Amino acid sequence: MSDVRRQRVARAVDVLRGQLRAPFAASAGTVVLLWASLTPSLMPRTALFQALLTALCMLAGYGAGALAGWLVRSCGGRLTGRARVIAWRVLAVAGGVGTLIMLGLSLRWENEVRDLVEVDRVGVLHLVLTVLITAVLFALLLELARGCKALGRSIGRFLGRFLPAAASTVIGGLIAAVLIYELAIGVGGGRLLGALDASFAAINEEFSTDVPAPTTPELTSGPASSQDWDDLGRQGRVFVASAPTAADIGAFTDEPALQPVRAYIGSGPEGVDIRDEALDAVAELEALGGFDRAVINVVTGTGRGWVNENQAQALEFMWGGDTATVSLQYSYLPSWMSFILDRQRAQDAGLALFDAVYGRWLEIPEADRPLLVVSGESLGSFGGEAAFSGAQDLATRTDGALFVGPTADNRLWNRFTDEREPETPQVLPVLDDGEIVRFADRPEDWKLPGAWEGTRIGYLQHANDPITWWSPEVALERPDWLAEERGRDVSPNVRWIPGVTMLQLGVDQFSANSVPAGQGHQFGTAPVHAWAAILPPPGWTDQRTVELVEVIGDRKWLR
């Protein structure tokens, strides 16, 4: 080998050694957070999601350890000589053995969670893939973090010409952090949001079938409607086209039924005021005869305008089709993106839609007014609550409400949960003996000893739904649901770990809709039981609920 080649190889080895070199405290922090990331949470994790979680935790551990080491060194503490050698050997042995043990335990815990939510178990291949993907992701994240650190040092060296060394180091790091934030969130985030919005706007125009516009006057885009079929958006067309017919409902009721009214307004051009869209929804509801029905259901959809068919059809079948459901689209983005990037839009939509419908409803003579209810699922529940100040306001202005899979940011849900009776758990709280508001995980939870008279407000939630239980506060404070007895289908091995639990629940959200009905964020036919408890028609029985659950469960609709 020539001298030049030897020098190149030597330089490459030095660079690699430098990249692999890490301070002792940073390495120790990385190992500890690696172990913590392998503990169980609410949802099963694929190898990819587990690797993402572990890589993020390892990076956090590296950073925390590096900071701790820097503070110790600043105070004069250093590992040197034999003590340093022993410390590294102990870390290497403990890290290697401990990681092998934790990987084995993680597989057992993973399968325990999978058994609870009734999905297939995984084997050793799951661990192998997790380790390989984690290594790649952590290396990429670490290099990105080191690049950010290098930028801060460069700025600090420049400032060092004019400022003391300590001040220039701190200020340089802060300037680098601000620059990176602005580039990533301000410029990059804006472009990303624009690209996402454009992409999902294109998807919004697609439809999974070639189903034509409806021909019945009770449905949007039908003969009595002012809305064009092409303007409803994908989820709007799915919602309208999936409406049951009068014959479908009559087959269940064994008597003549009505065609349910379904009014829907698609997302308008950019810049259109959501209040104008809400007024369009009221005009559409009026044109379709919705204010002449026995029940009006005001639904706040999810980000893309999705409305849960099981919620809508439960009321339609129960009331013999004598119902009207109204909703509008306020975003093109999927629910989780809309929640992160533009959650205020959901609240604006929920407030505008209910206020518009309620204003027209008040104009009807009191004796002729239909029952007025509100509903929403996930981000839709977050938006649907926005029209109300509390339980009494809901009870005064509605005849019932059903909020499914609430988010931890739901304002009223948080208040009702915090004000629960002391002996009741956070996952299944009881508020004021269930006089107005009740919470349920299973059908039997709706039935409490006290009377549930007048307006009934219901929250349907699962103990293992990460969308309900994730919040930034979980990073620093153990939530009550982890301090109390574990809820239904929550592993007893789930423990609160500062910072880590928040990341675990954040990753869990991506799996929350990929589990069987009755688990995570999948509610199946549970809304049938909920509406049967909240707004049953005269003469309704538990047996009819059971029969309707079977009918709704067997129905197929467009997606």
C-alpha cells in the first residue's frame, strides 16, 4: 500500500473514531434511556415504531448525559486514570448485559400488550429488525445533533472576538437554536404545510368508487340540494353516498321509515370564512327538510371531514330515519396533522356550525322544534366542545351529546375529569353522580346508580387509547391513570418514566387506529350503545340495542 493510501486510510480511521467517540456521561445516559424505551406502554409497536422511539430516547439520553457531564467538569470533577478505565469497563459490561436482558423483556412485554389488544404476537425477528433500524436512526439523529452543535460553536467562536468566552458559548448556542428552529419550523414548516395541504387537497378530490351523485332529495347534491357533488370532497361524498335508505331502516324497524337527511358542506376555497360555510350548511339543512325531522345531529368531523358512520347510523336506525345529520369540512389534512398544525380550525368549525344551526333552531316555535344533539370523534370532539362553556350550557342548549375518543386537549373533558369524585379513576370518572355527564369504556359503564334525567352528555373513551391520554404534561408529571389501578386492557407493567412515557404515548398514537374494535382509538359499534343510553326513542329496549349492534356491525359502506 502506498504512503498516500495509508495516510488516507489513517485519516478515515481517525474520522470514524472521532465520530464513535462519546463522553462517558453521554454514553451512560444513552444506555439508560435505551433501556427505558423498551418498557411497555398502551399500544403494540412495529419494529419501525419501536426503533423510532428507541432512537429518540437514546438521543435524549445522550444529550442529558452530555449536559450532566459538562456540569460536573465545570465544577472540577473528572474521570481520569484507573478510575476512568474501570468506569468504562463497568459501563460496557452493564450496558451489554443489561441491553440483552431488556430486549428479552421487551419481547415479552410486547406480546403481553398484543394479547391484551388481540393482535398477532411477534418473535425474535421483531427484535433483530428493531436493533438494526434503531442503529441507523440513532446514527442519523446523532449526526444531525452534532451538526447543530458545530453551528453553535462556530457562532460562539465568532462572538468570542467581542465577548467573554463563557458568554459567547452560551449566546452562540442560543442563536444556533433559534436559527435552526426558524429554518425548520418557520421556513421548512411553512413549506411542508403548504406541500401537505396541496397533496391532501388533491386526495380530497378523489373518490374510491365511481358512485354518482344521489338522486334522493334528502341528501346533499340530490335534487333539492344547492351543492355540487364534485365540491363535497372525498369524505363528504363518502358520507353522503353511505347513507342508509328508508328501505334499509324499515327492514330493521319492521314499519315504514324515512330517508335520513344528510347535509354536508365541503371545504371552500382558501380564505373563505368558516362562519360562511356554517351558514351554507344551515341553508343546505333547511333545503333538505332537516328542520322538520325529529332529531338534528350536529357533527364536527375530523380534519379531512370524516364522520363516523356508526355514530350517524345509530341515530338514523333508532329513530326510523326521522333524523338529520349536518357537518362540514374544515381541512384537507388527516386528523393528527390538523391537530398539530391547525387545531384552532377545528374549534372554529365546531363553534360556527353549532351556533349557525342553533340560531335557526331557535326561530322554530318551541313546540315544533326537533331534538338537537351534538357529536364528534377525536379531533371532532375537540372541535365540537368549543361551542359550549360547560355542562350546564350543554344541558341548556342541547338535548344530548356524544363525544367519542376525546383528546387530552379537550377543554371540557379536562375540566369534567379534574372535577370527578375523588374515589373514581381518571380513566372512568364520575362527575356529580352522573347527573348530566357520564363516561364509558364499555356499554355497562353508562348505567350508574343515580338518575340520568334531562339532557345526557356522554364521553366514550378507552383506557388504552393514547390519543386520549397523551399530553405534554406527562413528560414531567405522572398522570393519575398511571398512579391508580390500571384501566381495561392496560398492561400492569406500564410505568411512568419522566420524558419517556410522553414519547411512548406519542409513538403509540400511530398504532391506535390499527387495532381491533374496542381497543385504542377504534370504537366499532360502541356508539350504538352510547346513543341508546343518551337519546333512545320512546319504547326503545336493551334488546333492540343488541339487535341494532348486529345490524350496524354487518353493514358495509364506502370508505
